[in-house]
Amino acid sequence: MKTNEEVLARMKEDMQLRGMSEGTQREYLLRAKIFLTHCNRNIEDIDTQDIREYVTLLIKEKNLVASTISVYRAAICFLFTVTLDRDLNYRKIPHTKKKRSIPEILTREEVSLIFKNELNLRNKAILMTAYSAGLRVSEICKLKISDIDSVSMRILVKNGKGGKDRYTVLSQKTLDILREYWRQYRSFVKKHVNDYLFVSKRRNANHISKNMVQYIFKAAVERAGIKKDVSIHSLRTCFATHLLESGMDIYRIKQLLGHSCIQSTTFYLRLLNFDDKIKSPLDDLDMGGDGAHG
């Protein structure tokens, strides 16, 4: 009979063999370990009813958000169905649907204002690269110097979400500031062995951290006097929304963003600003006079 620790080690190996990202592996292992600790008995004695009761606990008593509950559910199900090769009755395991509210969108003028209020050259290069290429924060952090193709004017995004590689656009203005950044920071960047474009100033660290990129963005937003509830991911959202407003084909935007399905991209259609010239079809109806009732 294997111990819980041995089973978790096997689970990690199973995830590695499937090419799951390091972030997903960490999350799944953490959630699976918390679940097993909660059950406090050997995994061989845990069944679907235990999983059902635990997920119900997360929903009703711990009041976790839907996205967190989904990670717990996915991690536990992976552990049992893949690593332990056991059948689960998924209909008995509750799940919650994530409510996707419409986020606040920065205007082009507000994005420009954020850049103008970031005086540090490295930080401005990070923010401009994030917006101009529609990058996720993890993709910003792990960009390498060799990923910048100034000949074809594109950026190679390696091992994005889902372990996929893709190309996205390289803006001329971004290339200009990256070259300026490189001239000023070259000696510092070259001290790091992994070719990362934006490196950390902390000892024994390589690329810049996600928390630091988020901090840089938040500080620039505050200096710009913008009161909207936005995060570094808002720059990626604005990239997609502003391209749609410019008339770019949604399937091309899907490729640039690295979405697996078009449904993820069509969400941005809900964020578009209405053209002032758009009017309701009611205004074109003949109402027989002014439409007033006596």
C-alpha cells in the first residue's frame, strides 16, 4: 500500500509526462495535498463521497471563489482518475460556474498616460511590451532576448498557456524602447545566464517576477491618476479590444492571443465601445406621428 507522499510523487510524474505547465503542476499538487491532509487517512480508503463532501465544504463553508474550487476539483479528479486509475462518478461531485463579469477597460488615452507616467526605462519597456503584444504576465516575465525578431517584426512566445508556442506582433515603438533599454541595461542583463530580457535585481533570481510586474503596473496607474479597477492583465485585454475597435479580424486576434478556442476571443466583443453613430432600430420605425399616447 503506497503512502500519500508516494502517490503525490507519482501524480507529479504523470503531469510532467503530459506536458502540463510548472504552474499547473504546483497548483494541482498543493490542492491534492490539502485534500489528503483534510481526509487524514490513507488514500486507498477515500472514495467519491469523500470528494463530494470536501468540494461541498469548499463551496458552502469556506466560500471560495469558483475558479479556486475548479482547481481543487480538477486536481483531485486528476489524482484519482489518472494517477490511481480509479473511476469517479463526476455527477456526484459538485462544481460551480465561474461568473465572468465585464472588466473595466482602459481607453487608448489612459494607456498612453500610464506609459508617460513611468519614467524608469526598464519598467516602461515592460509595460509597452505587455500592451503592444498582448502578453500574459507570465509570458512577459519569461521573454528572452532571442525571442525578439526585429527582422520579421514579431515576438516568439514560448510555452504559453497550454504549453503552446506562438508568434505575436512586435510594435516599432516597442522595438525602439527595447533597443534603448538594451543599450542602458546590457551589462546588467548579460550577468544572467538564461538570456531573459527582463531580469530580476534579486540575488539568485533570473527573470523578473509576476508580482514585480504587477507592482510596476499598479504604481504607474496610480501616478497617472486613473481610478479604474485594473491589473497588468488589463493591458492584454486592451490589446484585444483596441484591435477589434480598429477592425481587425477576430480570428487573427485569436492567434495573437494564443487562445485555444474562438469562444475565449469572442468575449472581447462584449467589451467594445459603441460607435456614437450607432442607434437603436426603434429610431427607424414609423410610429405614426411622434409616438405619444393621449
